[in-house]
Amino acid sequence: ERGLVRFPPFRDVHGLRVALQSRMGQIRRGIGKPTSWIGTVDKGTTTYQFREDRFTCPVGGFAKCVDEICSLSPLPSDHDVYENSHCRVCKADWNQQGPQCKHCHIGDKLNELEADRVTVLVLNSIHNALKSPIGRSLLSVSYDAPAIEARAAKFFEVLEAHRKEKINAWRMWRIHLDLMNFLDELNQCKASMRLTAEGEDLSDLTDDQLNAVVIPQDLSPRFHDHAAKQAMAHGDLRRAKDTMRFLRNQTSERSDKNGTNDPTEEESCMVCLCAFEEGNRAVLRCGHSFHQTPCIDKLLQSGTREVRCPCRCRTRTRIDEVMIASNHRRDDGSRSKREVDGSWGTKVSRLIADLMDLRDTGEKGIVFSQWEDMLDIVETGLSKNGVRHVRARSLAKIGKSIDTFRLPDCTVLLLNVRNGAEGLTLVEANHVFMLEPLLSHALDVQAINRIHRIGQTSKTYVHRYIMQDSVEVKIDALRMEHQEDIIEDALVEAKTSELRAGGIDGGFHSEAELMDLLKMGVDQ
């Protein structure tokens, strides 16, 4: 692969040891992208030219790069902002031709600080081999086995810490770059604007100059556009200040807690001075928290629409902005302990985990959705996680799909509820998965009745996936309300109608007629 330094060749265990020592010697001189270095050797009258791949990052390069990122000032100077605004790299979309700014130099260095993937792959393979039964047997005869395992665990622990530190360094670098961009945008917004002069030729103006010129016909639209942007910016600024205030208070509280002699000291409410236990606590905009009951509830009894923080910050918080936090774990069933390969969203990931559990138990299930795009996502996720499934894409091919679903190794059948919920008998399955709530009670019942029919010998289950605090909750509530109305109407009709057994003869006209027929059957 391009961009990788080749691992030294070896033929046996001793050769592997020498190759690793040689490789480690190169890595100690720096971990980073390789470069080709061309050298010459003179032997008599012949000059030989050779090429050698080396690692470019010097010793301690990662620490120096991280120190450079940490030393970036939260209050950049005008020179730094100007240099960033004219950088030919990060401002290439604005056709800037200035020298490369300090941020881009640091980003290039950080981009080179990649772990040697070849060496890590070799060490991972050796580590996995040592954890195998053969490797365990070899380690059992060595007195250094515990030290080897501890050293390997420490190595991969340090490697993981290096990866996380690099991710955090990239985040800090990106945040500071966004700060520079915001300051540059603010400077541009403060630039003076003017109307075009009568008969003025605008073709000779640069793009920056054109941005400061307003055509008289565009004056009103430009005014409303900037007014809307100003309102949005004020909202973002207010939320950013609230977040900053919250983080500062949390940092201050944590620092005070770490400075105490007793690190196990519990947090206490600033109103009643009692410790927070397992009850709920109310968190204000400033980040200070108090007991919800009775502290905040008493403050709200005054009838005011906002709460003033009892602490020194005196921040005002509206009633609808008071957040309730709890120490109790909130498990609404959306998370699964089974690990799912890939990121498919909360609902689909939970569905895939449930279907994997279903596969392990040997049962079958039908997944209904009213959206083909959703079925596409589910189908891709099932394939990624090794769950055998079949999908009926059209009514013409639904018979073939059902035959495949009835095979022992097929676990899931994917159906569109509008195309495959009527007239099918699928008693091989005993689980129905409804990905979305349906307004139509008839469609919902038809989907469930595909497995809950005559011939079903197993207990049937219906799984509904509803996103909390979304429109799906209201849709499902309407479905349940409609279902209750239908059941109530059926009960009323049953009480008021004649008793009938059904059938081609129209049923019985009275209960006495039915009882006479049953007695006749017994006598015979």
C-alpha cells in the first residue's frame, strides 16, 4: 500500500525478532509518514544509488505538536487573525494567496503523527497467537509468561491512550481554527458598506469589494437578511454564554471538591445544605443544582415565571428551562447489551440486536415497515451482522420469498406493510416487529394476524419501536384510541344483536333454539 514503510522480510522466529528490533529502532526515531531518501555510495570507479524509506517525525514530535496546540491563545492577536484570513491553504475557497498560516503548519504536523500500522498489525497477530491454545501451552513452560502478558497489555494500553490523545488534539485544533474563522467573519461584518454610485462600473471590483457594495434595489432584502442573521447570532451567543457559565461552575465545584481533604465528600444542596441522595435534583441555567423537592418547588410557589439562583451568580432561569437530573438509571429499552456491527441509528440498531437474539434462539420474525428506504437500511444492517434474511420486494415475487423464509436457516422476513400484510399465513414465525406506528388500525391488525392464525402452535409476540418525544408517540396513541373505539363498538353491537352462530343458514334466532339443538345432539 502506498504511504507505508515495508516491514523487513523474515523466514523464522529469530528473523522476526531481528526484524522487529530493526523496525522498533526506526520507530524510536519518530512515528509518522514515511519519506524516500536517496543516497549514493562510491565503490571504486562505480557509484551506486539507493533509496531508503524513513520515518520523518523526530523524537518527541508528538509531544511538541500537542504542546503547540495547547499553547494556542484563546485571544488571538490581530496578526494571527490576519495571517489566517489570507492563508492560501485554509482559505483556498476564497482565492487567498497569502503564506501558510500557523494553524495549517500544526495541522500538517499532527497529520503526520500516525502510528505505524504495519508494526501494530504484526504485534496484534503475535498477541492473538499467544492467546490461542498453542500460544498458552508455549507460555506455560516460560517463567516470563506473566511479564510478557503484562507488557503486551501495557503496550496496547499506551497505544490506545496515544490514539485518544490525538483525537482530543484534533478537536482542540479544530475549535481554535473555528475561533479564528469567526473572528475573521466578524471583522468582515464590521467593514463599511456603501451604495453603488450612479453609472458606476462594478466589473473592475474584486470579490471583497463587491461584498461591501449594495445595489439600491437590494437594500431592503439585504436589511432583512442581516437582521435575521443578527437575531440568530444573538441566540447562539446567549446559549454559548449559558454553556460557558455552566462549565465554569462545574469546573469550580470539581476543583473545590478535589481540594478538600475528604475526596469522598458528597455534594450538598446550597439551600437546605443536605446531601444529594437518590432523589431528583433541579439544575438551573447557571449550572448550580438544588433539590427539586422541596427547595425548588418552594421557590416556584411564589407564582413567578422564573427562578433566581440562590447562589451568588443570581442568574434568572425560566420555569421551562429548569432541567431535572436523576441518579437513577433511565433504561427505556432503546439500548442493547449485544454489540452491533455498524452505526444504524437508535431504532434500527436495537432492532438488529433483537433479531440477532432471535437468530440465536432459533425462532423466526417478520419485520414490517411502510417505507422502502427504512427496509433498505435494515437489510444492509442485517447483512453486515450476519443475520440470514429475505425481502419481498413485490407481490409477484412474494411467494418465492416466503419459500426462502420457511427454510430452517432463514430468520427474518422483511415486508412492506402495505404490500404484504393481507392474505398471508406465516405461522412459521412467532415474532412481529413494527418499525413505525400505523394510523390505520386495519393495517396494524392485518400485519399481526400474519402469525396469529389457525395453525400457530407457539406463543406470539409483537414488538413496537417508537421514538420517545417524537410524533410517533402521538400516532401510536391515536392507533390505540381507535382500537379501543372499535372494541367498544363491537361489545355494544354484540349486546344489542341477536345471537347467531354464523354460517350459510344465517345463524340462530334465540338462545333457546341453540340449546335445544345441543340437547338433541346429546340425546342422540
